[in-house]
Amino acid sequence: MIELDHVSKRYDGLIAVDNVSLTIDDGELFVLIGPSGSGKSTILRMINRLMPHSSGTIRIGGSDITQLDIASLRRRMGYVIQSIGLFPHWTIERNVGAVPEMLGWDRARIAARVTELLTLLRLDPATVRRKYPHQLSGGQQQRVGVARALAADPEVLLMDEPFGALDPVARDALQIEIAQIQRASRKTIVFVTHDMEEALRLGSRIAILERGRLVQCASPLELLRAPANDFVRGFVGQDERGIRLLSVVPVTERLRPGDDASGEPIAATASLRQALSRMIERGADRLSVADDSGARVGTIHLADLVRQA
């Protein structure tokens, strides 16, 4: 668990973070979002002591971070940034294995971990491990950055706008992979973004910041249904709230029994927004729904999507 208790950061006469209190649960994918200068990246840097906080208390697993050895604290955390920061003259294998090597892992164990992580992030180990960063695309380099952050199996993964510079296709693919990794590992992830679509897609809870202050912290559904004020209402997209509500509700929430629709079914894990898109594409007012095994379990109707929005 990560706890911020009335935490502030002041420098050069400015207040970057103003009396913020937050609790991030173990195994949670927690998103910090806000406009530029809202304090979200500052909070991330204070958590791993890249930047000291001015007042308040930050605790990791119940321990005040100022009382912990800084090297030990950072070994408990992986850190991924937008600029990636790979060592350009090191191979991908050496980049990913950098922290395990510092921790004294033997070569065989490091090699096995590199293979495991590259495979997890859909990079072919045989092809990629001997290459250098400049030989990879931006999306591939960012995958390597995530692999490096995960190499020593940290308790916490800090991600500071990691996909902001990527093209939409690469960004979409990495969002899917991070969500899958988090669900499989139950690793605590603190994710900074300025993109509300990304926040709604990834976060179990979202904290919205404005000028260093915490404005609202809630689940995606709660944010969309009950924004705290006009700032949050505008930030989540007043004109798009209906569509965004569809994006955070699964098809199973509006599933009807029986199967009276033709065509390829949509997955039960899909969102209502995806169902709407599929209906528009097909010119249909209903879709069959299938479970993980491919068995049809019911139908989703256009009228049910409209009622949800």
C-alpha cells in the first residue's frame, strides 16, 4: 500500500503539490491525471524519492519512505518514463538485465528473465536481445523500457506518461499489454497521463489534480456519473460523457438471455462502446455475446446501450 498523508511540495516560492492525501491499494492500477503543471509527475517522483516532499508523510507498506534506505526503496520500484532512457550503446539484453545484474543475479538467471519479459511484451527474444535501441521502433523501445522496469520483479511500477510519444496503434497495443500484465501479476501500478481516454481504459481508480490539489478520486464509472465539480465535468468531457460511460461498462451488464442475433458474436468482456461500434459497422440493432470458450450466452441490444448512456 502507498499512502500520501497531507503531502505538499514547494520550491522557488511555488506550490507544486498542495496538501494531497491518497491511498493506493496493493495490486491496484491507479491513475494520476490532470493538465500540465497539476503536480501528477511530481507526486510520482516523490514516491520513489527522486524528489523530496516538503511536508506531510509518504508511506510504502506502512513505512515512512524517509526512514528507508533510498537504494532499497528504489529497488522495490520499477520506473518507466516517456523518453524511455535506454542506454544506446548497450544491447537490449543488457538494458533489460541492468538491475538484476546490479543485484548480483547470475548470468543464466538474467538471460532467462530477459527471455521471459521480452516474450511477455511480444518481442521475439531471439531477434531482439542482441540488437541496440536505435534498431527498434519507438513502440518496441517502449516495450523494452517496460521490460527493464519489471526485470527485478518490483513491488510497484511507476509509469510517467509512458506512451505519450507513441503512434495510436502502438499506444493501443501497449495499453492492452499493461492491463493484461497488471491483471495477471496483481502488481501495484501508479500511472500518470494527461489523456482521459487512457485513464478510463486503464485505471481501477483515477485521481484528478488541478494546480497541485486533489479534486476528485474515484472509479471511472463514478467519475463519469458523478463529477465533483465543473472542472472535473469538463475534464472528463461533458459532451462525451455518454460515450465514455459506455466504454467503462462491460457487455455483461446489459446482457439479455437468449440468442436472436445473427453474425459473429462479441466477447462478453467487451465494453458497451465496442458493442455500439460493432452495431454501427454492421447496421444491426443487436449482437450475440460469447463467453471465453466461444459459447453464445445471450444478446446485447441497441436500446440497452442507449438506456445505459
